[in-house]
Amino acid sequence: MDGSAIRSLKHPDAETIPIVAMTANAFEEDRKKAFEKGMNGHIAKPVDAEKVKKTILSAIR
């Protein structure tokens, strides 16, 4: 399920809940697509724990 599918749900939090993509797709184009699909953040694998922390904190602010 991508961010746009989540955002279109009838759940009251669907429009505001933070969504972070975690994917092996690491190109800038992939990052842009994630945001276009309603994501609040994008983390490329291999995962860096500090980047995960920063991305989550940014998404929930």
C-alpha cells in the first residue's frame, strides 16, 4: 500500500498520520515519488539508525 492509498482511507487520521517509506530504491527520483504518493519521509536501505531516528522525528513534527 502506498501513501496515497493510506491518505484516501476514511479513517479520521488518514490525512495526518506520519508515513515513512523504507525501501531499497535509493535514487532521488524514488525519493520524489515517495513524497508525491503522500509519504512524510523516505529511508533507503541499507538502513542507518541515526537517519531513521532523524526521519521519524521530522515526520512527526
